[in-house]
Amino acid sequence: MIPLSINEVCKEFPDGTRALNGVSFTINPGEGTVLLGSNGSGKTTLLRCINGLETATSGQIYVDHIDVIEAKRRHARKALKRVRLQTGMVFQKFHLINNLGVLQNVLFGSLGRTQNPMKMFSIGAAKEERMRAMACLDRVGLADLAKRRADTLSGGQRQRVAIARVLMQDPQIVLADEPIASLDPKSGREVMDLLWEIVRERNLTVVCALHQLKIAQEYGDRLIGLRCGNVVMDTPADRIDADQLSHLYDDDQSQSVPAVPLEVTP
Amino acid sequence: MGEQLRRRGGGASGWGGGGGLIILGLFLHGVYIAQLTPERLLSGMGRLGGFLSQAIPPDLTRASNFFWAILVTFEMALVGTVIGVLLSLPVALLASDNTSPNRLVRNITRNTVAAVRTIPDLVWALIFVVAIGLGPAAGILTIAVDNLGFCGRFFSERIEELEPGPVEALSSTGASQLGIILGAIFPCAFPSFVATSLYAVEKSIRSAVVLGLVGAGGIGVELSTSMRLFRYDQALTIIVMIWLVVTASEQVSTQIRRRVI
């Protein structure tokens, strides 16, 4: 069980947009946290900073006692790799390798542990690795689609494959960036159910960015609200306050603060 | 502001006018030195008729020799393209913004590839004939270098256009650079790489035909000999065979392309 703590994290993009304005919180191991906030509140940027896909401008992010920001800045590959092995990501747009098979996509979850290029692909991989990938695929209920190309699957199925990829990676922390925003309500529910079941049965820490309040309250243990890069709410899900919530999605947001065009995919 | 714009616009059109005059001058001079007079064109037509009357019927007595020479030409194109494509893969990775280790390496690689591409293949063939002598080896090297310039550029452009998503997904698992290249970049770019490579083979077959003219092996040697000995009937046989091989190769590559993409 590894702790995750975030201290005074700021992120300013080269074009001057400030995505994060001194965000601080500590996540307890095994906690199911939902990051809430409208588009541009900094949810995505924060998750990307935790995994090191983005380098925060200042502050500290400790994953397993390693400062990710420091590791990124010093190009400390080993430290960054240790962080990444422990933080699995689920993306809004799935990010599968579309013209490869489903099983191969799951197998790529273990790339961080694979040095030999021959073993990266399902033809050359060790039998037990292939069996594990198959088991992960079975866990998300898609074992029968193992041989299909990833781009022949529906959105919900693709997100399940992406979850199987995270299972294969076997991290302690799961970072989910709007995992159901590209899905219809029904398959969105199914994906959330599956993600939370898996997180619970493996006792993983999860930080999930969402913008649907209802779903956030239903699944999260703890809700953290972001607005323009600041934490404006941090509360257990069962003690949520209507005032705070309305503040989170204030209509005057666009007027009081200049537009922060974020949720960047650089 | 408006005035400034107008003035700048005027300057630009002034330059454009000067450039246009120069190009017009070059064009007229070109027409003048070509002496492309109607009389010359007419007499040319007459001689073309002479060529055709001597070329038809085509002489098939040496067809089997030509067949082997064409096979050599095709093999030169194939081997040269395969070498060029294989060399292009690492070169394209070094030349692309998103995969190059740093800007210096990227700029050096990109400029080298650009320089290689500016030199026409016939010039490379002349150089390689001097370096390693007459024959198919010079042709293969020429085609490999020519394709390095061509595929290196197109592969690199494709790599730079790739969506960052799959690459980020694999990076986020802790994958090494090699893992990301083999797992995300090559698979995502694969259909485009295949299409470019097939086009490169087609292009190389046509180019290999001509390379023989400067002694770099293949059917071009036979064609040039037949023309010089005024054996137009043999030349026609060769031309028809070239046409068949090029058409056939285009058909095959279209089929492969359809299946891969």
C-alpha cells in the first residue's frame, strides 16, 4: 500500500495558462477519491502530473516517497519508472493501439517490466504472461474478444480493454481521467461498476476525475472539488454540502475568472 | 495601419512583378534555345514514323536475355528498396520531433536526409559506378540511398502526425523508449509505412530501368545498346517488356495496399 500526497502543486503551460494553483491533498491508501470540477478546472492536468506525463511547474507530488516533479525535472528515469509502474492510467479516449489485437493491447500493460523486445508481443511473450493477460481480459468480461482488433470494439468494450491493461500493469494506484465521458450512460455505468469492483477487490487507491455529480457521490469515498486550479472542496462523499457543490459549478465562473482553456491533450 | 499594409502589399507585388519578368525571360530564352520550330517538330514526326516502321514488328530473338535483364532490374529495385526502407526506420525516428533524443540530432538527421534527397538518383548511380564498378551492386546502392531520402522523410512526417494518446498510454505504464516505439509508434504508423514502401518499390522499378543507362546494371544497358546499334525492333521488345513489368508491379502493390489499409 503506497501513499500519494500532493503539496502546493502549480502548473503553468508555456502559453501562460495556469492550470493548477497550489493544489494540496493527501490520499490514503485504498481510498476511492473522485476529483470533481468543470472543464478547465485542472482535473486532467493534475492526474497527468501525478503520473509524470506532464511536469508540474512547482510543488511536490510524492508517490511511494518519490517526488515525481523532481524526478521529471532531473530526467531521473529509474525514479520516474518506479512511479509509473505503481500508477496505472485510464484515459477518456481509451488510447488503445487500434490496429493491434485486444490481447496484445492488454499485454502492453506489462511493458514497464519487459526489457526484451521479443517478449513485448504476444507471439514472443512467455506463456504465463499471455495467460495473465488472458485472465485480465476475462476479469473485464471480454475473453471471447481476445483476437479481435481493438478498433472493431464498441466504446464501452474499449474502455474495458484499457482497464484490463491497467490490471496487467498491476499498479497500486489507479488514475482515471474521465473514464466514462466518451461513453453513453449505460456503458458508462458498466465501466464505473467494473472499475470500482476491481479497485475494491484488489484494495487499490483510485483517483478518478469525473464531472457527473451523481455518479461521483455514488462511487466516491471522498470528493475533492477543483475550480480554476484550486481545491475548493474536500469532503467525505456522505457529508457533502449543497452550497459547496453549487460553488463548484457556479455560473459566474466564466465571468469572475478569465477562461482557462484546459483539459489539454498536447 | 491600413496604409502600412497597403505599402507592404505594394512591395510584395513589386517583388512578384520582378520575379514574374525574370521567369518570363527564362521561359522565352528556353523556347529560343530549344528551337522548337514547327518544321523541326514535323520532321521529328517523320523520323518517329521511321523509328516505328523499323521497330515493328518487334524482334523477339533476344527476348530471353531481356527477360533476365528485366528480372535483374526488378530485383535491384526490390533489394534496394528493402535496404532503403529498413535504413529509413531508425533515421525517421531520429528525424522526428516526438522521437528524436534531442534537437541537435533531429536537425542533423533531417538536414542530411534533405541533402540526400536533393541529389538525383542518376547522379548517385554515377558516383556508385565510380566507387564500386559497373553492375547491379551500384544500382542497388543507388536505389537504397534514393529511398532513404524519400522514405526517411515520409516516415518521419507520419511519425510526427501520430496521435499522442497511444504513446502516452504506454509511457504511463513505465514502458521504455524502445517499448513505446515498438508498441505504439510502429504499429500506429504501420499502414502508412506499408503504403509508402509499396510506392517506393514502384518508383524504384522505373528508376532501376533508367539506371542501366549509366552502367548501374539491369535492362537499361540492353536498351541503350539496342538504341545505339539502331536495333529499334529489339528496343521495342524491351520497351513493351518494361511496360508489362511496371504495370504488373503496380497491380500487385495496389492489391497489397488494399489488404493492409
